Amino acid sequence: MYLKNVMNFWSVFVYLLSIYSYSQQRDFFLSSSISLESNSLNGLIFKDLSTGFIDDNQKNTILNQKNKHLINFELTNSFTFKEKIKNNLYYKFSFNDVTHVNAKFDNDLLKLILKGNYDFQDETLEFKNTRFRGNRYQQFKLFFENKAENYDFGIGLSYVHGNHNFTFISNNASLYTAPFGTYLNLDYDINAYLTDTTDFSLFETNGNGIAFDFSGSLTILKHKINLYLLDLGYIFWNNNSNNIFVDSSYVFNGVNIDNIFDFNDSILEISNVLNDYDNINEDRSSFKSYLCSNIGMKVSKKIRSDKFGFITYGVNTRWQPYEDNKKLSFRKIRQGFKESDYKPFYYVETEFFINQLSILPKIGYGGYTNNFNVDLALLLKKNISFALGTQHLEYLLNKESSYGIGFYFKIYKSL
């Protein structure tokens, strides 16, 4: 599916190039990126997960690393068209197709997933603060920018077409396994939000939203200082969405079977095992989810050299509170930084040349991995420029020391 989406974007890109080939003031960009990151699961685990088997040593390594685990997945395909209007004024239109999923959970939940509950007899496993969420949407962005010699300023507005969203929040949950497994005691306080589950097509319309961009830079003593806020927005999901709230406890003593020869799958159906629906509150109504916003600052300086282009120092952070219908407040602003699960990412990047080839290394610390990351891109500058890169070079060099895997490519044409 990823390759199919990439090919579709490439077809649009080539078509638009043929239409606007006469112009001298237009730029076209096509990009695609995919990444999988964690603060605790290293590259060897990613490799083992792809085979469907993790040995006991690997399981113990995972469980001994951290008490809280984070996994983040992003897939983005983008097309951008930029044109000069007049003098220093430019506009830019972009289309982004985004799938973003992340999860945060305590070590006890991972114990249950990896080992089951046999090893935890007469123990209570805690699952509080477990959170999963996923967003899929398309973004149509119009951005205006004024560029001058020593400063520039830009503002953008996006319409967001929402396809699907799921959110699972465990405020409090625990599982007690009695000795010899004679019974299980499950306590849970869960909120869940789901868009319409009757149609899971990729481009289904389940919500609409807006987002804003702000960017400004100032050049002082040959250093360009840039501040930005990107994709500050939300999606309102329609009234066919499911809002589920559960606060209950359940004791499971097994299933009584009078005649072993009458045993069948229906005996183990969830409706026959969990008959307590009194504490499940469900309604169909709209809810709001926030986009993942990027907020940051970077300082760049051009290097007067035939071999080097620039050097940049920067920091990026993200803002994304969990879904609810409360009004935006200072408390929610603080909450959004915390619930994004993204640590401030500090980085330095540069560019150096070998003939028509540009090499762009970037070293950073933080982000979803809360660790060191090495980004490396190769840019071939010709009539149509191509860039191929990875957000985690360390995965290719030493999987055990890498906590992420990712690749991207970009195509650029100036007319």
C-alpha cells in the first residue's frame, strides 16, 4: 500500500510538470517518508517482530530496560507547488496524506503481552496510563510568505479531511491472577473514542478540521534565526463516532462445561464470559482530536566554502493533547506538550558537496526515542533533483543501538 501511494503521488507530480513546464517562477516538490520509533524497543526487536518470533532473552531485555514504553509510527506522502506572485511575495500549496499512530504503556502490560499471566500468579499487574491513538487524514494547505533580504514571514491555513481516528485511554486498570489460576480479577476504567466502524476505506469522510502555520525569520550578523509553529489544528469527527466509557470490575472463575462433548466456540464468546454491560456507557456523538503540531527554533549560517553549504543548530518539540471536548486553556497547552510523548529534539546539521552530490548529515538527541539519532540524506542536483535519506542511520550500522527505523525520499524541480 505504501508503494502504491508513492506511485500515485509520482503520477500527479509528472503530470503537473508537463502542464507548467513553460514557467520560470515555479517549484515542485514531492516527498514521502515512513518511520517507526520507540524509547525502549531497539532495532533487533523490530527485526524479530517482522519474523513473528521473539526469544526469551530478547523479551527479558525489553522488560528490563524501562518502566514506560512508547511506540510511534508515521507515514506521510506530500506534494507541494510553490510560485512567486510578485516582488518578495510567494504562495505555496501543499497536499499531505498522513497516517500517525502512537502508543504509551507501562511495563506490566508488556509483561502480559510477552509472557502471559502464568508467571504472575498471586500478583497484580497494573495497566493505568495506557494510551493508544491513531489518526488518518489528508491536509490541503495554502501558505503565503513574504521574503526580504534580512527577514521573512509566512502564514498558512489548512483544510483537514479526516478519515479515521481511534483513541484508547486507560485511566486505571489492573489484573490479579490467583494462585494456580483459579480466578482472575480485572478492574478497569477506560475511555475509548472511535470513528464510524462501518467503513474502513482509506479516504472515507468521517471528519473535518482546520490547521494554522506561522513562520518567521530574521538575519542578524549573518545568522538566520527562524521560529515556527506548524499544523496547529484539530479535526471534528462526525456524529457517527462512538464514545465509550467503562468503569467496572470483573471476576472470572472459568467456564463451566457439563459435557466435554458439547464444548464449542460459542461457550467462549465474550458475551457469554463477560455478561456485565451495566457499567458500559456508549453513545454516538462528535468528538475532537488534535493534529500533531511542531514548534521550534533554528539558527543557520551559510559557510563560504566550495565544499560546505551551511550549518544549522535547532530544537523542535511537538504538541498534541489527547481527545476530549474541553475548551483550549493554559492547562491544556501544558497538557499537550506532555501528552505528545515527544521530548525536545536538539540537533545540528550541515551540508557538504562532492560535485553535483550534496551530503546532508544531521545528529540529534530527544524526540520519540529520547536518544541519539543520526539522519543522513544524499541529494543529487540536476535538472530534476533527487534526495534519498534515512532518519536513523544507526539502524543500518548497528541495530542494537538504534531505537528507530525510517526512510524518506524527495524530488524537486525548479522551472
